[in-house]
Amino acid sequence: MKGKAVWFSVCLVLVAALAASACAGEPATSTTATPPPTTTPPTTKPAVTTTPAASVEKPQYGGSITTVPDAPITNFDSCLNRAGSATNTYVNQQLLQLDWTRGPAGSGITNFVAGGSSVEDHQGPALAAGWKMPEPGVWVLQIRQGVRWQKVNSDAGRIMAGREMTADDVVYSFKRQVESPESWLMASQPAVAKASSFEKTGPWEVTVKTPVDPWTSFLWLVHGAGSFRVYPREVVAKYGNLADWRNAVGTGPFMLVDYVENSSITYAKNPDYWEKDPVGPGKGNQLPYVDTFKQLVINDLSTQLAALRTAKLDYAGNIVFEDWQTLTSANPKLQYMSYLTGQPWVIGMRRDNPQKPFYDVRVRQALMLATDFEAIKRDFFKGQADFDIYPVSNLVSALYQPLSAMPQAVQDLFKYNPEKAKQLLKDAGFPSGFKTSVICTSTAERVDELSIFKGMWAKVGIDLTIEPKETGVYTAINAKRAHEDMVYRSMFQTFSIQLFLSGLRGTSTFNSSYVNDPPGSDPYVEQRYQDLQKYIFVDTPRAYKAYQELKPYVLEQAFYIPRPSPNIYTIWWPWVKNFYGQGSTFINYFWVDKSVKEDMGK
């Protein structure tokens, strides 16, 4: 998108003919009205365009799959990484996992684009073969028997020697996470970490007590929130941690066998993996199917697209409309899925300081009114975007309500009105506007996007300085919420994260606008949070209702300024089977049709 901001500021009225974008394959849009906040949760599924149906072919073993990492690689030990770890998914496993049988390969209840849309989606068995909840906040886990540590050809692998994973390993890993000051759990949910307890209550049983915030605790501990994993205690005892990739040993479907910093990560099939294919023509087959899984670190977008076009990548995600058009027109056999991103970009601001202008809701509302959301959607994203994406988009169907169901005062905040914005600024004591700054990553794409806001806000007297930061610096500032004025960041919108209000409460790294921080300082948000925690496991519709009551309040308070989110695409070559666009989380279920690949000359 380099250079688009300049084009945009000069030609806000350009792009007429993008109606021509209504070509075959354009993403579907939902026209189903969603009930207002006081009704029961809607059942309408998010609009998603995808080409393949559930596979009816018998899976094949062998072959390799190459893609790019789902997230930047930082290190290989989530207890040392306040922003999580991108690579442990395939090596070190969690107790529960998203239930593959509920996705497109099975019942089709969810497509997993937003990590599932219900409580049930998050409770598929993994290292816990079963569980029960005798009361909210108490989880009794039956640890899976017969799971063995990987026999990696390394000193760490020889230390573990393929021994069976035990309940003691699980208790150890729980305690290690809550005792590690740099773990993602401690960074985002310190109260949960400090209040929880873990005990081996049977030969293959572990009881987890989470008296603080049952849903938040469940997601971060029992389900894992992308962070908690079972680690080899003997290896940690010898090396202190697993920061060095050579010490990676887990129970997962793949073994980490090679890592070249800023270049590639290579995984080999774990021949002793415990899981069988749970659904479809391959039901009962030993997993995984492919022999090798490789991730290429390609930071440059054009290079990444070229790698996909030439089949050096088997699939890639987060591809925007223009690039999708180019790729699929040149390669009509490419398959794809289209959806709104589950990580919309927003501008957060320091509301915790009365000396900052953002402390005043009138200033925040002025920022909304000074933003021409329709123009950004129409001109910058060629009409292939939506701005009704915060605090939750239609990907999370159980919680979503459309902007059209909001009070008129809320709807009006999304209508460009610079004159009203000026009046609000004057009423707030800033008749001439004010100077402020926003930090972002140093990529041209993010700077271009912020340049749009800068140009629009300048018309009401707000002088915005954009401060690009190198990735490591930016990540550190984000984790500590140490931005001076404003920060431009993505916000996770998965079902699970929505229900513990990560961007609206307490010291979470996602709470960039210091909403309800400390907890209780915003009584309205806090009461909905407490209702969510109270009812999620005992009266789910009531819990959903508590969440839905938040949207009109959160939008009217203008805690964050959302950027319209474009439709994005996951694109893959047709030889990648049992793949429905969900990315590498489910790599153990994918397989390669070697005959298709050969027929295409790849």
C-alpha cells in the first residue's frame, strides 16, 4: 500500500468504477438483520466466501507444506515472551484445542476464522482427554495417557528419551507459567495467575482452581489462550529455559529441526504423535499426514505474493482485495476464502491522564466525527471493507449486533461531521485544536494508513505526528502500554478474547486506552464483565446479553478510533487438501495431493 495515503488525500472522490470489482468471486455480504442487544444471541453465521466443500477424498501421507509464519517469531518459550510465541503450536501442546470436528471438515458449525463463535468451540480435547467442571472456577482434567515426548535428534531430545508425558508434567508447566514474570499470562492477567492453584488429584488427574474470573481463567489456563503449554521439565531444569530452538521438545505433531533467524523454520513429522484424524474420509488415521512443514520468514509483501504465485508457498493469508484479484486472475485454479479480518486496527489513547485531551469524551467523539469512515472504505479500500468491526465484528456471530441496531447518537459518530467535531473540541477547551502523536510499526502500510487520519484530523485543528518504531521497540511499548499519547495497533477479536474484555479492563496489554483501569473505575464496563464471568458457564444467553449491552456504550464513549477493516483472503493451491482457509493452527490435518501437484507441473 505504499504511497496510497498521498493518492488518497488528493483524490478522495476517485474510484468510481470499482463497481467493476463486483466481478465473479467478490466476497459475499450478509443482509440478515441481527436482533438488538436485549434479545437472545443471533445465530446468523458471518459471511464467508470459500471455494471448496468438505473433502471426500482419502488422505495421502507424505509430502511437505510451506507457508509463512502466522505471527512474528520472537523466541521458543512462551514463559519468556510477554507477547506470546508463534512457534510452539506445532511442538508444545495445550490441554484443550479448537474442536476440528465442529469446523468445515465436520459439522460446519464454525469456520474458526475468529477462533470459534461459542464456548463449545474452545473445548476440543488435546492433552486433556476429558474434563469436568464441578463448579465455576474448578476444572478437573483427565490427562491423556500414552502421549510421549518427541524423540528429537538433539541433546534435549535425548534427555526426554521419548518418555510418557504425565500429570506431574502438567502441574509443573502450570506452576512455571504463573511463576514466570515474563510470561504472557503474567503480562496480561496477573490477577488470574496469582489466584490460581494446581494439584495432582489422581494418577492421571489434575485439578485447576481459578477463583478469580472463571471465564478469563479458563481461557488463559485450561484452554491456554495461545500461551500456556506443557513443557519438558528435565530440559528446563538443565538449560533454564527453552529460548534456544535446539532445546525444543514437545508432544505435538511436528518436531522443530532447523531454524535460521529471519529466514526459515523447519519442522519434521513426529512419528510417535498420539492423535488420530477425528472426522471425514481419514477418520482413524494416524496424524500428521505431511512429512515436513516449513515456514519462510518473508517480510516484504511483494516477495511473499511472488512466492505464492510461483508455488514456493502452498498457501498464505492476510491478502488484500487487489492482490487477490491479481493472483486469482493469473492463476484461476487457486482456491481462497474471504472474510473480514479478526484483528482490526484501532487507535488507542491515554485516557488515564487528566492532563491529556483524550481524558474528555468530547475530544474522543470529535476524533470520530473528524474521521470520514465511508471515504476510507470507498477510496482507500476500494469499497472492500467495513467499519462496523469494533468492539466485535460479524465473525463472532454469537456476540455481534450491527451498527444499524445502535442508538442514533452512536450511529452519528460514524458520519463525517468536521463542523460538529470543531464544536466539541471548543466545548472541551480546545478551540484551536491540539498537537498529539501516535506510534506505529515502521512498515509503509501502517504509516500510509495513519497519514489518512492525519490529513482528516488536520481539518479540525488536530496536529498529529506519526512516530514509526522498529518492531521490537513497538512491541515493548505496546506490552507495557507506554505510549505517550496514542498507539496504532491491532485488536484480537476472537470469541474468547471478547468475553474477557481484554481491551476494556485492567492492566491487559490490549487495554491501550486504559478503560476501566483499575477494574471498577468504569462501573458500567465492570458490571458487564462481572456478569460475563458469573453466567458464562451456567446461563450462556444471559452472559452473551451482558456482552451485547457493551457495544452502544463503548462506541459512544469512543474509547478507540477504529480503522475500517478490509476483506482479506487466504489463498491456497489445490493440492493442499483438508484445508479451508483457517491457517496453520490445524496443520496436522492437512495433506498434499501429490498427483494434482505433479499434473500442474509444480
